[in-house]
Amino acid sequence: MPQEPSPLQALDHRFLVGVGCLDCRHLIDLVESTCLAFPAGIPLEILQDVVHHDRSYPGDHGLHFEKV
């Protein structure tokens, strides 16, 4: 019998914003989870605070966390 997907598996990560992102001057859109460093969407590792964006991260256009 197929298992129902967990609600967390179905979660669209575009609607998450990492704790650090909230204090960053580069944040553009809370709903779409975009910023100047990641205009197409902030990577899930950063949104989940697994990786702190205080140094280079692939695709960040040379922008890092800067406190507002």
C-alpha cells in the first residue's frame, strides 16, 4: 500500500525564510524567499540555517549576509 507523503515532504521551500535572512539588508521578498544574492530563490541550506551565509556560497553573486 503506498504511503501518504508527509506534510513536510510536500512543503514548498520557497515560502521559508531563514532566521538570519530576516536581519539581512539584501532580503527582497519574504514570501518568495528571494534576495539580491539569490534572486531566483535562497538555497534551502541557507533557509534552514544549516549554512550561515557569512562567506561565499555558490551562486551568491559575491553578496553575503549584512545585518540591517
